Amino acid sequence: MMNINHVINFPFEDVIQTYGTKDALFYALSIGLGSDPLNDTELRYVYEKDMVVMPAMVTILGRPGNWGADPKAGIDLTQVVYAEQYMELHQTLPAKATIRARERVAGVADKGEGKGALIYTERTIHNHDTNELLATLRATMMCRGNGGCGSIGDTQSSIVAIPSTPAEKIIELPTLPQQALIYRLNGDMNPLHADPKMAKRVGFDRPILHGLCSYGFAVHAVLNLWCDYDVSRIKSVNARFSAPMIPGETFVVETWLNDGVVAFRVLSKERNIVVLNNGTAVLSD
């Protein structure tokens, strides 16, 4: 049984992390930038001359480690899946920096016995040298084996519905068969994304793509379709994870713009299933 009092009061420590130009370039490559080496707008993300940093890189910064493995938390890690991811950018990410991140559990929502529970976390990321707030991240984890634990704290979700009209702009972004093997070098070394035997043990035919890699591709698509690759246009992005993507498949990103907010949905072209849903990206003027 999940100990919700221990979980919401978990003693997180600040994470200090230094990243450099190569880390930012690698992250951009890991979410599909640079597929056309003659495209100057994409080249800025994967070449150090006049480089800019992908906003979604904040999702790999300042991770607190596998805190849910603490036996006192009582979380069944074999039944945990990523449910939602939100990021808000307060500053444009520098090409290199030392950051300071602090995680907290905002709340736990009990869905009922046999239905699981949701854990809502929040991470703030500051420039360690200037103390400027760079980004705020919020994530939701679905703990399918922990229903009946009780609820506590802030459990509000900002997920919104996708328009029922045909998409205004659509883009296809292919992935490589080795996409998960590339992306995991950003720091998420879960064998589920590399080891075929591990993947089969948890019900998949083969290793799957990281949910945050799919999220990065979605941000990439919004920058392409609505921002002309101008990173300063992205204020926040939110999305719900619906299904895993298989490396080598093609993302189809459907988008709608309404009053400065891009709604989006991401599908696997080959299987025609939604992998990211209820997406919203708030843009600056």
C-alpha cells in the first residue's frame, strides 16, 4: 500500500547539474532535429555556430533519481507509467549552464481499489549561478498497482479536449529504428527501451520509445509548424501519454491554433493509434 504521507513529504534534495553545448546538441539530435542537414533553421539546434537550445531539453534536467523505489513509499514500480507532462519556460535555455532543481510531490489522487492512483510532481529549475528561474515542470505518474491508498494535496489537472474539426496543420516526423537507444543516452537508462527480453517481460514485443522522447518530437513539430523554429515563442506545453511509440515508426502530429494556443495530437502513422493526446502549447505573440 502506498504511504501517501511519506510520498507527499518525501525529503527531496536539490539536484545540481552542469550541461554543455554537446549535451544540448545531442538532445536535439535525439528528438529528430538535423534530419535535413541543409535546413538552416534546424541546423541551429545541432551545430554550435549561432546555436539555440530545444525548449523541451528542460524535461531531462535535474531529475531526482528513482525516489519511488524507497520502500517507505510503498509504490509498486512494476505498475507505474507516465501519464502527463507539462513544462513552462520562464527563460530561453542557455547553450551551457549549471542548474539547480528541486522536486516535490504536489498531491496523490486515489482512483479506487483496483483502479490505481495518480502522483502529481512539480520540479523547478533555476540557473545555479544567477538564481534565475528557468523552467517549471509538472508530471503525473499513474501507479496502477496502488489504488485504494487515499488522496492528499493538489490533484488538479489542466488537460483540455482536442478540437473535433479537421487539423489545420499536420507534419510527419520519422524516427530511427535505434531512436530509443540514442535518446536513452540523455540519462534515462531504463532497460525497457533497450533490452528486448525486458520489454517482453512487461508485455511489449520489442523495446519502446521513451514517452519524453515522443513529447520532445511533439515540441519539435509545434516549433516547425507554428513558430518557424523560434524558441522564444514557446511559453508552455502540456500533453497526456496515451500509448507507446515503437522506434522506427513515423510520428503524425495534428495541430490546431486558437488565440495563441496550439492544440495537438500525436499518432503513430503505421499503427494509426494516438500516442500523445490533449496537447496544448501556449505561444508568445
